[in-house]
Amino acid sequence: MAGLRSPLRRRRRPFVSSIRLRYTIVVGVLFTVILSGVGTLISLGIRNTVASDLTEDMRLTILDWVTEMRPGHISSPKPTARAKYLQLVDSKGRVVASNAAAAGKPPLSTARPSPSDRLLDGKACPPWESGRCLLITVLRMDDGAASTLFGGEPHFVYAGTTEPPALAMRYLEAGIVAAVLFASATAAWSTWVVVGRTLQPVRAISTKMRAAAESDLHLRIPEPPGDDEIAEFARTSNVYLDRLEKAVKAQRRFASMASHELRSPVAALRTQLEEALLYPEDTDARVALRRTLCSTERLEAIIDDLLAYTRIKGAPPAAYEPLDLADLVEFEIAALPRDGAEIRLRVVDRPIVLGSRIQLGRVLTNLLANARRHARSRIDVTVEQDGGHAVVSVRDDGAGIAPEDRERVFDAFVRLREAQRLDPGGTGLGLAISRETCHAHGGSLTVADDPAGTRFVLRLPVPAPADECPG
């Protein structure tokens, strides 16, 4: 037994199977992906905005300088904060004029716009900038200005400014990455906390359910307040545990009573056989065999009733057919022996029910046989319809059943003292089988009040006609 493992104690799965961890990982990954995309767009937007602003400033500075140029007089550009370096370069690459910051320096770049597109933006990294790069804008002077100012020789105006740290370095991207990681970690941690608190009652319910299933079915789950899904789960679990406890108790009680009922005929059979073997000279073989046969028949009857009871109680519904209940009652009464108490049948209605002819016939046989055993002189059987139910009433004028025993008589193997006196060989399963059959047909079987005797009432649902909608 040590090698066996309870199905409730399965091998623990890897921690990644935890709902809490899965949700945390999913939220963290989603936040990282989404925020990374947003951060990339923000970074590109900021870079483009900064570069566009600087380029626009340098173009304005170039235009201001060009508008001040006169034939034979190229003045130095005025100091401006919009462009750090300004140069006028001829077609041979010689610096003709520049501002103070660009004085004595070679051209900022060798890039030259074409005549069709006279403005060019770019980036240059001259060696004299100590490893830093410049954002540059180049203007090719139009043919008219070049002819007026420089005798038709093409000239180029260069403007440059040191690339700002936001563009030159990766500080912006590093900050965005840090913000993305921080936001994703915060979202993942929040999810871990929230899901953990949400699942805490579920974990408590699981623990209680495991303990109840393994050791104590009396345990119940504490129901949290409110009407949310977890509270509903707790209430449903308690309902399940109630039904499980009742089912286990009923199963144990049934097994105990079945064992008790089977023990008597088996013990009698064993005693008869041992007596025949130990005292063969004092035993009449025919008598011994007859007694043994009687014990075997009783044992067979008990086993048949047990099989019928468990088959009806646990089997799925059989295929039902429309039955005229009054015809079925008349048929079962006609099949009874003619001796015994008088049976009076009164048919008020002829309701049609859906059911198994064999199973319902057995119910009626059990009720009629029970009434014949207990009746003194008369049995009254009534068939009628009460609303949406067919009703069969079987009444005898016997001693009756005490109110406190009217439900107990439907329990398996329960036999009242009067029943034991009148039918010593009974199994106590007839009424239990009859009630289970009625329940399987959607009906009921009860003991009703009666001033003199016992009255069993069988109720079965009557299906609505095909041309009517059920209420």
C-alpha cells in the first residue's frame, strides 16, 4: 500500500503551471512589448523633432546671411545661436568667408547639393570636433545669385551645429528602456499581488476539499461574503460536499444492510449443509435439499432485488414509450391471483404517461402485493389525472403505517414489525425500488393520510400535447 498514491496527491507540476505566475508573466511580457513599441515611437519622434528644429534654424541662418551678400562685398555672418559654424565655399572647395567659429577650418563637409535640389541636410564628423559630429545644412546658391556675386561660379553655403546629446548619445533610449522596465515590473508585481489575493480563497477551498475528500467529509468550506464567482464557487463546493457526504453515508449504509441481509440466508445455507455432512444418518437427504433450495431461493431473491435497486438508482433513463396508465393498472390487477382481499378499481381518467412498461408494471405489482398482504377485506385502486400529473392511489384497510414511519418504509431493507410478521421472507427492497423507479420517471411515491388503513399515492408527469406549449 505504501507504493500507492492517492489521486488527490498527484505529483506537483512545475511552478510555471501556477495561474498566478502565468498571469504575471503574460502581463509583464505584454507591458514590455507594448511599452517598448511606444518608447520606440517616442524616441524617434523626439529625435526627428530636435533634428527638424535645428535644421530649420540653420536654414533661416543661411538665408539671413545670403540676403546680406552684395557684389564685391561678402560680409562675415553675424553671431547667432541658431548655427555654430557658417562657411561660404567655392566650387574648388576653398572657404571664401566664414564666421569666427569656423575661421581657419576646412569646409564642414564635401557634400554638395545638385542644381535641381539646392538644399541638403546631413551629418558630418570633422576631426577638429574631438570626436563629436555636426548637423549640417548646405545651400547651393542659384545661378542668378552666383552670376551676380561670383561671376557665375557655383558657391555653397554651409551651416553646422554640434549634435546635441539627445541625438549624439543614447541617454534618451536608456531612459525609455529604464521606464519601460520599471513600468513592466510594476505591472507584473501588481498582477502577482492582485491575482494572489484573488486566488487565496480558491486555494483555501482546494485545501478544504482535499482534506474533506481524503479524511473528513464533515468539513465545510468557509463561504466569503458577497455574490462574486469565488463566493458562488464556495457555496457550490459546500453543496457538492453535502451531496458527497450523503452519498457516501447511503453507500455505506446500503453495503452494511446488504451484507446483513445476505448473511442470514448464507448462514442458514451453511448450517444446513454442515448438518447434512456431520450427521448423515440422522438427515433426510430430500428434506435437507428442500431446505437448502429454499435458502438458495431466498438468497437469489435478495440478489435480484439488490441488482434491480442499484440498476434503477444508478442507471441512465431507459427509452420510454407512451402508456395508458389505466390500461397498465387493469392489466396488473388482472394478473393477480383471485384469492385474497377484494380489489375495487375506479378509473376517473385515462392519463397517458411516458415510461417503461416493465418498470412501472413492477411498481404497480409491488404496491398491489403490499396491499394484499396488509388488507383485511378490501383494496381500493383509483386512477385519475390531477393537473399535469397522473395519479394512482392504492388503499388497503389494514393496520396502517404510523406517521413517523411513512418515509422510513422507502429505505432499503427497512421492514416494519407488521411486514416482518406477514412476510418473513421479504427483502425490504420492494418499496425502495418502487420509489427509485418513480423518481427516474420524474414522479413520486408517497404514503398519504388515511383514516383507516394505508394509502400509497403514485404521481407521474403527463406530457403536454404536441399542439400545446408546455407551461
